[in-house]
Amino acid sequence: MGADGVSLGGYQFEQRHGKSRVRVARVWKDASGHHYFVEWSVNISLLSDCLAAYTRGDNSDLVATDTMKNTVYVKAKECGDQVSAEDFAILLANHFTSFYKQVTAAIVNIVEKPWERVVIDGELHKHGFKLGSEKHTTEVIVHKSGSLQVTSGIEGLSVLKTTQSGFEGFIRDKYTALPETRERMLATEVSASWRYPYDSLSGIPSKPHYFNERYLDIKRSLMETFFGSPKEGVYSPSVQSTLLQMARNVLNSFPDVASIKLKMPNIHFLPVNLSSKNNQIVKFNDDVYMPTDEPHGSIEASLSRIHSKM
Ligand SMILES: O=c1[nH]c(=O)c2[nH]c(=O)[nH]c2[nH]1
């Protein structure tokens, strides 16, 4: 954002304004009576030439944040066909940069609530949904020139496996108490964000459900790598190793992903051993654990194709 700064009384000044957490839900209906439903929380941030509002109390170049909020509902209404969070973010960001001469760039973030169609008596319900857990996110940046950047992600993908995980060979010194193990629980809450390679609207595939399909593909790939096959699983020598394998498999499988960042906290389940003075009450045998939220390990990394812009 440095390029958007201006010199002001001998200081460097940067500003943006927008509306946060604009909540909107949209229903689409098809000819056979199936309803499609999304719920979004939209953040808009505009970079614009409105310096006078700060320096002189002159608001004549300001897009009111209330107007930004209204625009979300107007554009949701105008989307006659089902769109992904990415499509909607692109459409909004594009609107702000093209409709207002003052706006030089728009940043739109969307978090989609995980409403999933329910299955009743083995059949997909036409208009019934239940809330799932992990969330689909996106961030779109559009500049006035038309150049664009699309990043999507998953938040809150909680996964756990009860075996096929260990941690050995780490540095041992006078501060180290952790025993080495080839048998432990592995639990994490994956946050992933990946960058698409498109730098203009015309580069984006016109396939209707492209972004939603890619989101599901990437989620599936991350989970398959974390868990391994249903019968054998796959051994994890560390969160670090599993994280890199997950990132690699996404880049290897999807040429349209330029880079991926993964955050994988190591959520500890502590072995329970209880003893009294002369009696062992509970001896841990990979069976009884104390679940914990904190402290947790924090492990994150990103993997990019060489020459990718993330
Ligand atoms: O997979 C792990 N990576 C670590 O860096 C680490 N550190 C630790 O105490 N346990 C673990 N486990």
C-alpha cells in the first residue's frame, strides 16, 4: 500500500476507509424447486483520493460507508444466478473502482458461513440447510487499471487422527522434557489461503462454479494428505512435514494455484497418568487424554511457485 501514501506536512500519510461485517444472505431458486443459499460477511475497504476529508473537513470526495453497505444488498439482488464468494467479491470491487472516479483500489473480503444442504431419509433436501464447521474465505483486490488479485481460503478446518503420528530426534538440552514418540495423537485446526494466478478479469475461467469447485477440491486434497488412506493412514513425523506435504500436493494437483499458505497449530492432547503416593491410579496406554486449547504449537509456512507474486 506504500504507493498510495501522500506527503502531508512533512509526514507520510496513508488512509483507507470501508465498511466491515456487512452481513447478507441470498437465496436462488431453480426451475425444479431447488433452493440454493449463501450467507456472507463482507468487508469493503477503499483506497481513494479523499484527502480533503481528513485535512479540511470537506467530504465531497467521500463514498459514504453506508453507501458501501447498501451496495452489497443491491449487488446481491442483481445477481440473478448463483455466484461464489469470489465472484461476488470481484463484482463488488470492480463496481467501486469503476463507478467512482475517486476510488483507486478496492479490497473486498468475504467469509462464507458453512450452510450445507441436509440429507433427510437419504435424500438431499430441496430447501433445508444445516451449519457445518469450516469456512470458505476470499480476498479480492481490484485496482482502477483493472489489475486484480484473488486469494481464497479455508478457516477452522479441525482435523485429528488418533495414531500414525510421532515426534523424534528434536534438539535435547537441559530445558527439554518432552519424550520422543512414534505414537501420539495429531490434532490441528487448519487455516489455508491460496492465491490464484489471474491478474485481470479476462484471465478468470468463465466456468460457472469454478471457484466453489476449486475450494472443495483443495479442501479434499488437504484432508487426503493429512489423513492418508482410510485403512493404512500415513505416518506423520511432525506437523511441519505434514504441512509441507499438504502444501506440495495442492500445488502439484492444481496448476491454477500460484501459492498456498498454511497455518496448523499443534493442538495437544496430553497423556493422562495419575498416581498417588504408593499407587498408580491411571497408567497411560494411548487411551485416556486431557484435551487442551492452550498453549498450542504454532506452525505455519507458505509455498509458492517460483515467479509467483504472493
Ligand atoms: O510436530 C511437532 N512439531 C514441533 O515443532 C513440536 N514441538 C513440540 O514440542 N512438539 C512438536 N510436534
